Amino acid sequence: MTRKKAKLAFITNDASRKATFKKRKKGLLKKVNELSTLCGINACAIIYSPYDSNPEVWPSNSGVQRIVSEFRTLPEMDQQKKMVDQEAFLRQRIAKASNNFRRVRKDNRELEMTEVMIQCLKGNMGSFHMNITDLNDLGYLIDQYLKDDRRLLEIIQATLAWRSASLPMLQVRSGRLLLKGLDQWRSCRLQPHQPPQLMIRRVLPLHHWQLF
């Protein structure tokens, strides 16, 4: 059974907050000790709290003073390298989460427009109520598919010319080339220096071709 994730927020209850502090402090010092021992690095910890009159240090007062002195001898640029405060840390987390959100939203939008395009090809266009933004996104997606189709045709033609082999001729109907497993080749990154027959094998195996 997995442990329930704790809510990251200030604990208002005094007794609960004090108990949590003691538990987390012990775990933090244990992690610092493990990091220093396993990785062979210099590390120290200084913890101030309203529950103790003196700060708690690890590994010792002399050990902390030695590490802090070594840190202060470094150039200022090296001292500030990878140094973040609470505000900077939260800004980094927010920026990372925002980027992930935009990427997921873009992927979901592409999946949605792909489904609309497939349904339109099946003659079910009347079941969608699209605005100008939807039409623009759908048009952009269709353009990307057409570009991929043209690129695939170029590869096939180069393969035929390079090998002079009897590959099945592909026909384009209404300006579209529909393939089974389209997502398998759309995500490939082709290298122009590769021989054509190697490129087409990486794009899509011949037994996956299916024309409509």
C-alpha cells in the first residue's frame, strides 16, 4: 500500500507542527549523512527552530565552520552557481509545470483535431460544431499531414530510383495518401545522408502500407 502524499502547506496545529518538525529534521539529517558518506562529498546542515534555543548542526560545529570557510574562499560566481532561494525554487517549479501543461495541452489538441479529421473523412462532419479557431487548427493539422505525405512519396521515389526495384506503386486520391500506422512514421526523424532504402525501412515497413 503506497503512502499517502502529504499536503505541502503550513501546519496550523502547534502540537502537530512540532511533531512533524522533529520527524522531518531527523530524516533530513539522515539524508545529509547518507549523501556525504555514499558520494564522498563535503556537506553540512544548520537548522534553526523556535523549539530549540541553539541551532542544531551536522556533523559538528568545527565541521560546519570548515565547510563554510571552504565555501567562502570560492569566487563569488562559483558561490552563486546553482544557488536558489525559496522564491527562485518556486519560480523554477512553476515554469516547469507551465511548460509541461502547454505541451500536454498541445498534444491533446492535436489528438482532438486528428479525431475530427478522421470523422470528417468518414462523412461525419455534421456532428461537430467548430468555430474559427477549430477550423484553423484543423487546417494546420491537415497541412502537416500533407507535408508528411509528400516527404514519404519523395522517399519512395528515391528508393525506386536507387534500387530499381519493383516496389508497389502508390496512388494518391484527392491529394491524400492514407497509411495504416501513420503515427509510426510521422514521429521518425530522417537523416538525409542515409541511403533511401534504409530511410524507408525506418519510416514504415512495407507490410504496414494500406491505401484507401
